[in-house]
Amino acid sequence: MSPTHAAPPRQALPRHDPAMLGQDVVLLLLDQFTMMAFAAAIEPLRLANQVAGRTLFRWQLISENGTHARASNGCEFAVAGGLGDVPKDALILVCGGIDVQRATTPAILSWLRKRARHGNALGGLCTGAWTLARAGLLDGYRATIHWQNHNAVIEQFPEVDLTKSVFVMHGRRLTSAGGTAPLDLMLTLIAETQGADLAHSVADQLVYSAIRTNRDSQRLSIPARIGVRHPKLAQVITIMESHIEDPISPADLAEQVGMSTRQLERLFRRYLNRSPKRYYMELRLEHARNLLMQTDMSVINVALATGFTSPSHFSKCYRAHYSRTPYRERGAHGPREAEPEPEA
């Protein structure tokens, strides 16, 4: 007779303010919103009603134009209405996506500020957190946003206490990183309002085996990202990522991790097929590209924010890596800037 094994205990869910999620949820769909984040937020509510056998949650979709909203994948949704009144206890979730600056209009900002004054709890899904920050509604709050937009928010909204968590709940504000992160957020809210058993049953329906908490990071670890498990290499890359604006020399990087410069060079060549200097430059240029595409910062300020003291040197390095100058990149995603003459 085979021995019996007790089933592993369910993960305990952290406690949060249960008033954050009432029966009514309003989803404001910005133009070009992300389908994955939207579905990850709404499907747990539907399944909670289905599993419970009664209506625990109601939801409605709204948009600025009051008739429809288009997702970034081209799908179009009919909505229930526009920027009107909603129940005072409704949780309002702003569903963002690509080109969020264009989609965040003065009318939307004004409406969100009004809803905040009326006491509604407000949340941002994916880049929806940028819209809340632009409205000044995350000043002094902990928050999160998709990792690709993280640096842009830090540059634009220094009053926001930004983290890299999967989701954050702070006061009457909540934010999630996009992708599947809203699923973890909504399951946590369901657990707080209706009990952990229901939340786990909903997770089972979704074939979702591990509910992440607000202590989980949204990105893979550095070893998982680069496909190499070498502690010294991961340590150096961590230092690089935290010093984009003020780059550290290879000699100082090597000293900080207890290696010689030659050993550091060999380590990067062996595992990443490039020099530490080249890898560092690519990190800085990737950061610069995100700022050019996601903020209104001038090209000169982007250069300074990524450790380049000379705009022409920045432009030269950017063009060598991306086959276009930062000015052309900015022109493709916003107002054009005059490109300076190259240095003699």
C-alpha cells in the first residue's frame, strides 16, 4: 500500500483594506489599452460570481467617447458610457496600454481628479498608473507600473514612491504592472472581501497555481534573464542597472565585486560575448530609448539621464546601436526637435 501524503498548505494571502473592492467596478478603457491586463482584471470577477453562484461583483466598461474603445491588438469593445457619475463606492480601474501619454487627455485627468474628490478608490492597470500619476493622484503613494515604463515614471513623477512589485495597494490607490499582474491583484482583493477559499477556487478555475503577493517582483531575476547563473556577473549587472545616470568605470565595477578588471572582461566575454563596457552602453541606450518613446523629456535631458554629457556623442552612440538618431526616434513618437550639428 502506497503511503499517503498530505496536500501542501495553501499560500496565505496578505491582508489589505477590504474596502478597496466593493461590489461595483468601473473599468476606464484608454485608447490602445492592453488586452491582457484588462482580461486579467475582469475574469476573476466573473469567475467569483460563477463559483459563488450569486452576484458578488458588478462591472461596467467606460471610455472617453462613451461608445467604444480599441485595444492595442486591434480588438474593439462597446462600452456602457462615458465620463459620467459612478457609484461613490465603486473601484475605478484605469486600463492603459501603448502611447498612454496621447490617450491621457485633459478630460480624463479632470474626471479622475473629480472622482478622487468624491472618494472613489482608484487603480491603474499596466500604464494606467501613468495616467493616475499625471493627474497628481499618486503623489506620496507607493505604486508600480510595467517595468518598461518604470524609469520614465521616475523621471517624470518624482513625488511617486515607485516600486518594482507585481502590484501595490496603498491607501485608496492600487496599481499593477500589467500582463498577468492584475490577476494577482484581483485575487488578493477577492480574498480580502470574500475570503481566501473563494480566491483559491477562482485561481483553480484559471489554472493559476501560485498567487503572487505585493512583495513579488515583476521581472525575472538577472540570472534567469541572461540565462547564466554566475553570482559575480549578476552582481555587476545589478550595479550597472542602478547606475544608469552616473556610469561606473569597469575598474570600479571589478573592485566592487572583488575581481580584477581583466577577470571582469573575461567573465563578460565568456558568458555574454561582449565587453563590460559594451554591455553597459547597451543598457544605457535601452533606457534612453524608453525615455524617448514614453516621456516628453528633451533629447538633451534624456542624454543626461543616461550618463551622456555630450548630446552629439549620445546621438552617435544611439545611431550606431539603433540605426537612427534619437531625434528621429523622438520625431516618430512625438514632436520633432532640431538635431544639433555634429561636433567637429
